[in-house]
Amino acid sequence: MKSLSVTIDPNSGFCFGVVYAIQMAEDLLDEQGYLYCLGDIVHNDVEVERLQKRGLRIIDHQQLRELRNEAVLIRAHGEPPETYQTALNNNLTLVDASCPVVLKLQNRIKTSYDKEDKIFIYGKHGHAEVLGLLGQTNNEAVVFENMEELLKHKLPQHITLYSQTTKSTDNFYRIKGALEERGFEVNANDTICRQVSNRDKELRLFAAKYNKIVFVSGTKSSNGKVLYQVCKDTNPDTHFVSKVEELHPEWFNPGDSVGICGATSTPMWLMEEVREALLNENL
């Protein structure tokens, strides 16, 4: 095969919140050889496996309730208040790597709840960040994934609207506009992380430059699914892989220009491995 030209998108890879959490985990693993982490530190299986080999021990909330006298990492997604209460009860040291953008959002939602606002959160049901946000409202806020779902609820005249930090800015403002058209008063709090939301526009520009796109992401990443679709809509020759072994030679033609990009939970080292495999034709 005539060699491919392969370029990694310089804007792809971990957002600063994930970089911060992984750096904290690695520092503690170097210090003490093991570390408990509440949930997957990032929605990327190969990165989780890399850290588990270094001593990271992934636990769930049930295991947290049974743990005593240990240090536990809180990942970038943040946690509800009851997690902090469990830590107090069980003499656990929480290493809090909650993303600052998420913490700011939690505080704003808590303030709204204390003022007895009717809170609606545009987000994914069951997502770790959303569970942390709900916890600020004693689980009383309404979570919805789209306008159709929102309209199934009996809505108050005055709506306080928030969003999960990784949602689409365009969709958030579309929802606000649609509610106002129906006569509702909307207090819209745009707390979407711009490092994530701006990826849409950047990726469209990147995907348009190449014959083929390889999008690298964990299969559990909500952000990955959305951004993959952005690439696919721009460049139909976009292929999704979660690891090098999923590359297929038949996807490529001699002399193709190939762009590699990924989710905010995709490690740069993994995109570099994909590039090496393509350049060396190790497919």
C-alpha cells in the first residue's frame, strides 16, 4: 500500500478536568502503590486498564459504603452530597478531582434549589455528572434528554433551566427558545463547558480536510458518540475504533490522507498508537 499521510487533531484528547483527575491518580499511585477510585476515572476502557495495571482499584457506591479508613478518588464528573457523608461516616479520605466547571454548576444548582426554584436539567439520565447535580436538589430536579420528554412533564410558568456541562450549546438554546415560544418564563443558566461544546465546530473543520477519518473513543463515552456523529455527518468516510485492533485495512486506499481525532475522554497516547499502526501498516 502506498503510504498513508496521517494527522492527529491537535485539539482532540482529554479535557483539562480529565487531565487533572488522571494526574492526581498517577501522583498517588506513585506514592502509595494503589488507590481506590469511585467509578471509571474516564469513559475509556484502555486508559482505565492502563491505570488499573498501576494499582487503581475501581469501586462502586455499594463498595464505598463498605470501605473504611482508605483514600478514594472522586473523578471529574463530581458526586452528590451523600457520597461526602459516607466518607465522613467511614473515615475515608476523599481525593476530590471533581472538574471545577462541574463544581461551579453544582453550587449554582444548590443555590437555585435553596431559593425553591423549579429546576430542570438538560442531561443524560443516570450519567455520573447528572447524578451529582440531582443530589444538590435532594433528587427533586427534573432531568430530561430532549424537548419531547420535557413536554411530558407538567411545567410551571417559571422554569429554571440548567444543562449537563458536556451537552450541545445549540440544543440548549433551542430548548430555551422553544419554551419561550410556548409562553414560559425561562431562567436559562448556560453552564456548558466551552472546551467541550466548541469541539463540534473544530471537528467539522478537521473532518472536512481528509479523505478518511478515524475517530478514537471508548464505547461508554456519551461525548464520544456525539462527536463521532459530528465527524460522520461532515465526512461519511469516518470510522469508529476504541483500540488499534479494530482498524481494518480495507477502509483505506493507497495515498489516502487520514485524520485521527477523538473524544474528550480519549488519551493522546491511544491516538498516537493508531497513527503508528496506520503509518507502519500494522493492520
